[in-house]
Amino acid sequence: MMTMKDVNLTLSPPIPITFLSTLHNSNTWTARILLTRNSPTQSLRLCSSINRTAAVTSPAKEDDDGDEAMVDSAADVVRKFYGGINAHDLTSVEDLIADRCVYEDLVFPRPFVGRKDILQFFRTFTDSVGMDLQFVIDNLSTEDSSRVGVTWHLEWNGKPFPFSKGCSFYQLEVVNGKRQIIYGRDSVEPAIKPGETALVAIRGVAWLLRQFPQLADRL
């Protein structure tokens, strides 16, 4: 819905009228410009048809948006991460991981904490599988600037590898001008699939917890 709004802006120091006269070409405003001079400032009145969702952004916010625009998107960082692992190029992966990153691979009993431990984990992984085994991204979320979900599988020389489907979640933030992974979690397809047996086990544990609530403190 389009609504009429008046916006009063005070510009200091004064700026040339020739510059102001070009504002009607802005992608943001379609405006009728009325100028009045007041020393030491100029007042600018914009009588404009604007979308009701539009907002006047403060200079600080514009700077933040500019910083965001200067760095890779979260999705691009994750794509580069998988590309570096596939190429066994851990030097390129290093800058994608925050120094305080926590990485959980649910195959292992404890998370890997810190860039050094995480790189060592992937170094061991790449040394073990060689160049024949590659990650292939099936789907990757792209809308969020700080969180990315991925589904993937492994292929051996272009052919699907058994029991290699997985999904991962990554949380990212801008650190020292670079968007980096600060948290990751991998969940990999199990080689043994218990099926309904897993539901039986879950039902049994839930029954025990209902009967003996104090056991929950030991979980």
C-alpha cells in the first residue's frame, strides 16, 4: 500500500543545491523537493509517495549494512568450506573457521573445540579418505545471514558411497571483517538402522523416567 508521508531532514554542513536537485532520480525517493536556507544548516523537505514499509535508516545502520555487504554470505562461506575439504586445501578452510568455533560430529563422543582441533580433525579425515571420496551438497539454505542448513552425501569417483548421507547445521558471524563458522554440527546416516527397534528403546527409556524421575538427573 502506498501512503503519503512528509519527511524533514536537516543537513549539516550545507550541501550544494545542484546535488539536492538530483535526488529526484534516487531509487529510494520519488520526491518534490522544497529548499529553504537556514544558516548554518539547510533544511530539506521531501513530500513523497513511499511504501509504508520503507524506513529512514540511521548512518550507523547504513554502515552496518555496508559491512555485511563487504563479506561473503553465510551460504558462500559454507560452500567454500566443503570445496576446501574436497580439495584437501585446509589452508583455504582455516579462515572460514572462527578461532573459538565448536564443531560437533555426532559420530564422536565429544565436540572439537577451537580452530586448531577442528583443522586437525579434518586433516585426519582427508588423509584417511584420499581424493576419491568427495562431499556433494544436495540442498543448502541461503536466506539467513547467520545460519545455514545443508543436506549432503559422499561419492566415490562420482558414485554414491554407502551409508554416507548426512545433514549439517552451521552458525556464522562476522569476526574481524570476515564471516566465519562459530558452530557446526554433523549428523551422519548410521550404518546400522534399527528401525522400529529404536522406537521400542525410546519408549522403554521414557517409561523408566516416568517411574523414576530422579534418573533424569543422570542423563
